[in-house]
Amino acid sequence: MSTAQRLGQVGLLLAALVGVTRAWSAPPSGATSVRASLVRSDHRVAQHQAEVQRLQRAIARQQTQSRQASERLREQDRQIAELQHQLQALLGGSPAQRGAKTPQP
């Protein structure tokens, strides 16, 4: 999954969490109830922030792994190109050059 897709998922999660938090935080009657509601809301916000941080760390790990994989692929491509060059040198040039060396009937 691409980084953009992961970030999109994080954004959707945050939007959903904000909506849920607003729905749950309707003020009940009485000062004690309000205080209890604020404590619950603060707890939910802290949980959501922890989840966002966890997701951000996961995205950072995946980005690092993706960069490392890209680097490995670039190195493999470089090695393949070098091996092809060596093979062409051993065979006496490129396929087009070998075709040009073939005598015409």
C-alpha cells in the first residue's frame, strides 16, 4: 500500500474519531456529569492521539522499508546492466553489431 493511501487512511480515521468524539461529548446535566464527561473526552482524545502516533510510526517504518527496497532494486538494475555489458563484450558487441558482422550471401 502506498504512502498516500496510508495517509488517506489516517485522515479518514481522524475524521471518524472527531465525529465520534463530538457525538459522545454531548453535555449531560449537572456539574458532576459535565466534569465526568470532560474526563471521558480527555481520555478518548489521549487514546486517539496515541493511535495517531502509532499509525505515524507505522507509516514512517513502511516509508523506510520502501526506500530501502527501491535502493536494492536500483542496485540490482545496475548489476544487471553491468552483466549485460560484460556479456555483450564477451559475445563481440551488441546484437545489432553482431548482425552487421554476419556476411551477406
